[in-house]
Amino acid sequence: MSIYAKVEGDTVIKYPYGLIDLKNDNPNVSFTSDALSKEENHSSFGMTEVIEVEKPIKAGWKTVEETPALSNGVWSQSWNHSAKSMDELVDGDILRVDAPDGAWLKENGKNAREGDPELIDGVWTQVWVTEDRTWIENRVAFYETPDQQIEFITENGLEAWQARVADIKARYPKP
């Protein structure tokens, strides 16, 4: 199915332009149902066929049809992308990235949480927000699990464990 526009010179007056538009613009003329496709009507009534261009899809963006564009004497559909709002985003719109390295977080006293996606170089990208851990969160992270504590004591002795605990407490003192 073809699409049409009403044009004057290089300016689109109405788009899309259909049979009802043609009849309304010319009430004293009778038109057959195929009037839009007849070449002789194009020049007589200021109509032109618009070449269909496949709607481009871009994750995280809305694609909106604009006024047709004239290029080398041919009118074609024209599309524009505009970024979706945060409320419009769906999972497939967001580039997922790995969380920050757990060892780095532990060593630097940070927690990481998923933040709101951000538009980076035209791509909606998941962002990780790092925040300082509290002194108690840092101590717990470095003490590790009870199983790991027992293993440390078994392999290194109680005095080594006590030295490690003292070092952790010195590194992360109570406020």
C-alpha cells in the first residue's frame, strides 16, 4: 500500500494524505477509489507518493515518524529517535554491566548497588553506585565467615587470629 503527501514546491502541506483529504480539498471533483495512485492526479492536485522507509529500531529510544524528506526529487519517509524516559525503559533497552569486583569493594571499604541507568554515548547503561561501608560492615567483611575464621585459626594459630582481629579493629575503629 502506497502512502502520499500533499506538497507545494519543496514543502509538505499535509502528510499522510489520503483519498478523504483529496475529496475534501476538491469538493467539486469526483474521484474514483484509485485516484491517489493515478499519476495524472499527482501533478494536477499537488500530491506525491512517499517512498516507505523501514522504521529503524534502537534500544532505549522512541522512533517517531517525521515529515517526509525530499532527496534527488524523491520524497521518502523520515524517522527520528528520541531517548525514552526512565519510566518507558524496559529490560532490553538497558546495557547490563557487571557489578564492581567484590575483592576491590572489600579492599576499598565499599558497597555497590545498582543505580538508575544513564544515557552514555547514546546507550542506556546500567550504573553501579559505590558507597562507603560503615566501620561495622568493614569489620564483618574482613572477619569473614565463622568457617573461614576457624580455618584461619587452625592453620595459623590463635595468636595470629588475635593479631588479625587487632589489625582489623585498628583499621576500622568505632566512631
